[in-house]
Amino acid sequence: MARVSFTPNLQRYVETRELVVCGNNVAEVLGAVFLEVAHLRGYLLDDQGALRKHVNIFVDNQAISDRTSLLDPVAATSEVFVVQALSGG
């Protein structure tokens, strides 16, 4: 089962916790996460189900490449990290 964690910056805006879920790709893993934390879906994904521009996801320290369909593979032992991109000046 993949371990999913969230950056502390994201946790300030959306209540989350580390989860351990099943899934063969990022879409399945996020689907399992949304079953636990439903309000997180709208913050991470747009209306078409693609990853929002201000959010990045890393699987085993590698940024995902498929931000639209979220079909990057996830192994049973993967670490998935969800990050809110920061900007400012």
C-alpha cells in the first residue's frame, strides 16, 4: 500500500493527514485518498480531473509527468508526496 503525505504548507489550508492507500497509479491513489478526505479533491484537481497548476505530486521522489490523466504508476511500497507550489515576491 502506498504511503501518501502532504506538505505542511498544504495542511495549513486543507486539513489532511498521512494516509496509506491502495492504487496502481496516481489517479487510483488519489481516488482512495478522496474517499477518506473528500474535501481535498476540489483543492487538488480541476473540474476535468487534472492536477491543478499550483499542486505537484511526487512518487518516490520523482515528479509525475501525467498531470491530466494521472496515470503515472505507483508501486505498493511507493511514497507519494503532495506539494502546494509556492510563489510570491
